[in-house]
Amino acid sequence: MNLHLDDKELASCVSCGLCLPHCPTFRVTGEELLSPRGRIAAMRAVQWEGAEVTPAFVDAMETCVQCRGCEPACPSGVPYGRLQEGVRDTLAAERRITPRWQRMAFAMLPRHRLLLVGSTALAVAQRARLVPKRLGLPRLPLRRPKAVRATGTEAWLFTGCVMDAWQRHTHRATATVLDHLEVRYAVPGSGGGCCGALHTHAGLLPSARQLAERVMASMPGDAPVLVNSAGCGAAMKEYGHLLGTAEARAFSDRVVDIHEFVAERVHLLRPARHMGAVLVQDPCHLRHVQKVHGAVRTVLTAVAQVLELDDDGLCCGAGGAYSALQPDLAGDIRTRKLAAIDRAGGGLVASANPGCAMHLAAAGATVQHPIDIVAAAL
Ligand code: SF4
Ligand code: SF4
């Protein structure tokens, strides 16, 4: 099978193995095939040598968390994320991954009203103990606060799909912080409800491209697009690559993680109280993809004592829908993160990605979004 990968990108790996300690699936299994180097070797065997796409090959690709922890560790600059997305695009088109039930679930994400109703039904089912614990879902809210409303046009506040359904309180907190900074914001118009990150992860690139076009159309103009979900922000900063147009590149340039935005204005924050010690957990898409994890520290330092984990930003195993689709590996990876949290003394953990926060909270950690903590201090 031709995987349709860029041969130059595929050839750029020199098999040095420096990425291996940064790969969560290699760390918990010790298997070469479940490391970046092993996965790239398997991609080469299929694309260059005509090796068969076996169940073991498919499993090696599906078990990759797509955390991209291997990218900053790589001295050859291998664009691993692009290779993995390319493989998944081909495997999904050939119906080797992402079965029908998953496609139906992903298709629900941009239908926001349906998603809100479905989330409430899921919360009720949880209370009735009808949702298997294996799925690793935290306790979902039966009620959610009112949606944020536009206050002006200086910036767009992207609210997304799952985050608005499950963690709308963080949007309210973001609005509180923006109000405090006297920044007037708009909310996306129709079609701006899902960035397509989970579709890209699942190899559904045609759907991801459609959603990207809709998101771009929902937030026209030049104002910055503020995003408080690390995974969504990373996906939107890569629209330029996903769509390959000048318009998409210009849109991506407008996308700003909320911590970057607040960090530039941190001197304007007037906290009413100090929030005590907070451990910072870096979501992979903030640290390895957007590379703006320093801004979280700048913002939190204004209201709290920031404590660090000692695991060099290793993935927590959430990976978008990964924790639900690969619960065993996701659980093993999370165990390492929880051990790092324990070594640092436990307590409140700040995580700037809803998936990481829910994954860690489902195992008993106390997790809040950094902006929730800042808003509470104001
Ligand atoms: S993206 Fe993450 S899980 Fe996948 S190979 Fe790279 S480090 Fe490993
Ligand atoms: S991906 Fe990079 S770090 Fe990993 S083996 Fe290949 S060249 Fe080395």
C-alpha cells in the first residue's frame, strides 16, 4: 500500500534513538515497534519495500498518542506528527482504522446543540452507573453555566465543542480574566463550534479540512483568535499546513493561546488573593507543538507559587480521544504522570488542556485550568 508520505520526510530519520526516552508508549512497553523510530521503520517498510499492512502495523500506528514528544527531542527535525497524520489519513481512507461508530461520534462534534443534549444524557447515564468506568470519563456536569456572550470586537474567544459542553466554566473564567484586562471579545458565529483536531487525529482529514474552513469563516477579520484548549489551539495554528492556502496561513497566524495573550498583559492583573502552591502539567500540544508552555508559568506566577514536575514534560496519556480508545495504555502512561505529581508533593494541578485535565481527574487528581485559577484569584 502506498502510504502517500513525503519520501524526504520519511528519509529524514537517522535511527539515532534519541527520541525513545520521550515516547510514552515506548516508556511503558519497552517495545521498539511502539517507539517513534520503530514506527518510522514500519512506515518505510510499507511505503518503500511493499511490506503488507498487517494488524501489528495498524496497532503500532493506532497506539501512538500523537503527543509529538519525539519532535523536540529529534536532532534531525523529523516531522513525526505530519508522518503520523499522513499514515492515518491513508489508513482511514482504506477503512483500516476509525470504524463507523467512531466516525459517527466525531460527526456529532460540530453539531453543537446535539452535543450539549448528548452530554447531558451521558451525565445522567453516569449517575445511573450505565457508563463503563473503563472509558475513563470524569464526572460530567448535569448543568452548565450560561454560554459566554460577546462584549466587543478586539479579539475572538473560541469556545469549541467538547470543552463548551463539559468545561464551560473555563470559558466563563476566561471571560472574567478578559473583562478584568478590559479586553472586549466576540464569540464565533455559526460553524465555529469544532476545530477538527480530533478528526485530524483520527485520520479524517477531509472532515478536518471542512471544519477548518467553517471555523475560519466564523471568525473573519484581523482580530486575534484566543484559544484556551491546548489541543484546539495547536490544530488551529496548523490550519496553514492542513489547507495549504495563504488564507489559512494568515488565519493560523492570528491564533493565540490564552496564556500567551494574558502573559503579555500580566502586569495589568490585580489579584485579590494568592492561590497557594500549584503544580504545572504541560499538555503536549502546548509544550511540544505550540511551544508556549512558558506563558502558563508567567500567568500563574502572578497568582500562585508555581511548582514543577520532574518528568521532563512526558505525556499524560490523554491524547484527545486516545484515553477512551486505548484505555489500557492511556492508564499505564497516566500512572507515570500521577507518580510524578506525587513526587512533587501532590495538591492542585494546573492543566491547560481539557483532555489532560479530565484524564487526570478521572484517576483522582485535583486539576484546574490555569485560567480558572487566575479567575479565582481575581
Ligand atoms: S507522537 Fe508521542 S506516542 Fe507517538 S511516537 Fe512520538 S512520542 Fe511516541
Ligand atoms: S525520529 Fe529523530 S530522534 Fe528519533 S530515531 Fe529518528 S532521527 Fe533519531
